[in-house]
Amino acid sequence: MDPRVIIETTPRNGFNERRVMGKDNLDELNIIKNDRNRHTQDDDANRTFAERFQDFGNSTTLHGISYVINLNYKKQRRLLWLLLVLVMSIWLVYSIVEAFITYFNYPMTSAISIHYMDTLTFPAVTLCNFNQFRRSALTPGQVMVMNEVYGPNPPESIDFGPFNEITNYDFSEDHLANISHYLDRMLVKCKWRGTQPCTGQNFTRRFTDHGVCFTFNDPKDASHRLEVSNAGRLDGLFLRLFAETDEYTFGENSAAGFRILLHPQGLMPLVKELGISVSPGFESSISIRQNVFKSLPWPFESNCTSSKSKNSTTYSVPTCKYECKVQYVVERCGCRDYRWTGSAPLCPPEQHFNCIDKYKAEYQKQEKYRDCHCPVSCELKTYDSRVSFGYWPSSYVSENLPLNSTSEEYIRKNYLDVYIFFEELVYLQIEQKSAYDFAALQSGVGGNMGLLCGMSLITVVEWADFIVISLLRKFKARRI
């Protein structure tokens, strides 16, 4: 069966002509069409760049170009449109460059929020007596050396012979703890949340920058950390402490009483540098507020770190700087202070006073800590505290206290009460955020493109396509 195809053509005289062609004639028709297309392509290839650009300008989605290339407009009008398109294009390029510069500067902003909680984890509480070594645990010669080193009029040369007797002992943490104050004697009374008694078993002995100290509520298992569900001092920690001032000797500290530091669990406590002082003869109320700081990592300026410290599981900038100081001194003395952790041997007493103290002062005086790289922590918990004092005890109470002496003077020289509690069950969170993220960059660039030139990313592709094809034609490449 020979199918018929109706072909309608328009001859040169303008009248339509209908032809009926069979299957055998279709191949001839296709040859004619291909020949016409080839001639059309050849004609297009022979067109000038100006002719092709005029066609492109009439079809592109970039606003204003069609007015520039329209030959039906007067020259002045076309120049005005050309000036307008150039100004808008320059403005657009400037705005896009500024947007990218802002984005790659990684600006930051801080978001402050207050979180109300049903329960809050109670901070770790590290407690240290101001005095490091008990007078009764030292020999008279050692007491004399302490007086010469730390007294008001130190001699030019000191004989450390009596103090070197310590080397006859096992110079270990246990020995140092034995010549320091015992927690069982210092802790007269302890209550948790008003009714639950606590003892020395609830404290952990540790060495800090202050010496031998004791920490409450810092268990290795995070699930064992104590929490509170109410604010106020009746729902916190109460301590009645005995300073043992009769056992004091000359030392690095000249005050009487205790240093207390409130810190997150797992953080090495820098009690000497950051602690709160509480004095005998007063009732001290320490109200606390919890803060949480969240910082951004590189490439933002804060460049925070999530690493851990050498001596604690929780990182902080003061801890990092302290470790830098320790490393600086140990490298020069070849040994370490008994309060420092590490593998270096302990310094003998003479080298401790003549070398460690010397390089600690040099480190601080020459500001060597500036050479120590200590970025901020990506997430850090701190505790703000307010301390208020009350005269303690009153005359009537001192007569009825079940203490070692009923002398009010003795009690006021040695005993004190401390309350530690949350003001409110809230914590303040200060979080750094990107002030100009990729979404803002995208919105800024897109908004300027649409506002100034009425273009989109498709318009960019149109121009790219036109430029590439024009270059290929210029170099007589094959049409793609």
C-alpha cells in the first residue's frame, strides 16, 4: 500500500499549492529540507558578530539591552540606555563583590537566651585551706625555713638542710597529704539540700595550684552528679568549717580561712587564681548563676576548640594558659612543683624556691603567656557568684555551739559557715552565630541582580552560552 502525504507549500507568487506525494518522494523531500537547513546554517555562520548580538539582545532576559541595540530609536536615546545599563551593571558587580567579601570575613553575632529549668546540675565545689602545711607535721627546722623564705625579712642565704629531711620520706601525694590539713578535722558539719548529711566520703582529694584540696560533687560517672530542683540556700550545700589557725605557718598565703572554687565537673580547678575567699567569724552566702557560652570554630574569628586539656577532661582558656606556664618552668628547671601533674621528677625544696619561683615570676613578667596558643572552648560552662557575709556567731549562739571551745574569740578565729546555692533555676546562654551565612549571601546577590538589572542566574547562563558560541565560531570550531 502506497501511503500518500499532503504537502502544502507557498510558491513565490503567494498562492498556496497542495501536492500529494507518495512514499518514494519522501526521501527527496528530506534531502531538500536538509539542503535548505545547511544553507541556513551557512548563512548564519556568515553573519557578523553585530548581527548575532542584535538577535541575542532582543531575546535575552537582561533588562535594557533591547533598548540599546534597537536601531529604530534615536542615537541619544540609545546612548542614554547604554549609560543606564553600564551604571547598573557596575553597581551590580560592586554589590556582588561586597557581598562575597562580607561572607568570607565570616562576621558573627551573639544570641542571648535565658533557659528556665526544672533541675540544674550543681557545680563541683573545691575547698582549700589557706595554709598549706600543718605546723605540728613539720620539724622545728622546717618551720624555721618556712619563716625565712616567706617571712617579712627573708635573709640573703637560706639553709634548706632541715627541709631536705622530707626527701627521707616517700615524697608522694600521700606524704604531702599527711603534712597538710585533714578534711575530717576541717569539715565540722555538712548538709546537702538542707536535710541530707554529707561527710568527707563525699569529697575527693586532689592537688591544685593551691596545694592539697578537696572537691565535692565531681564524680567520674556523670550520672552520679548531684542536681537541685529548687533555688535558695535551703536547697544547696551547707558547710561548717574549722580553719585550724593554730597550725598555720608562714607560706605563700598570709590570710586565714578557705579558698572555694565553683567549677564545672571535669575541669582542673585553679583555686589559687580564681577561687573565692571565705573567712572565719562570718557566715558566707554564695549565690550562683550558671552561664553557658557557645562559640564558633574556624573559619570564624573565635576559632574555638573542642579539644581537652592535658590534666582535665574539660577545656578552658585559663587551664590552657596554666599548663603553658607549667611547661615553661619544667623545661628550664628539669623538675616540677609538687602541685603539678606530669612525668617530670619533683623538685627538691631548695630547687623549688630557687628555680621554680624564679621562672614563674619570669614567665609572668615577660608575658610569655602571649606566646601560648589557647583558643576559646566551643562550649564552656561557668558560674557567676555573689558573696554576702554576716557576723558569725552571735554571742548567744557561741555559748551553745558544740565545738572544741566555748570561747567566742577562739570560735571566731577558727570557725565559719558557708551556704552555696542557686539564685534561680535558670541559665544564661550566650551563643555565637554567623551574621552573614550562605543563605544571606544568596539573598543579597539575587536581590541586587533582580533590583538593578532584572536578571537571574538563567540570564548569566544565557550570556555565557552566547560568549562561548561566539568564541567557537570565531575560531571556526564546530557548532555545538
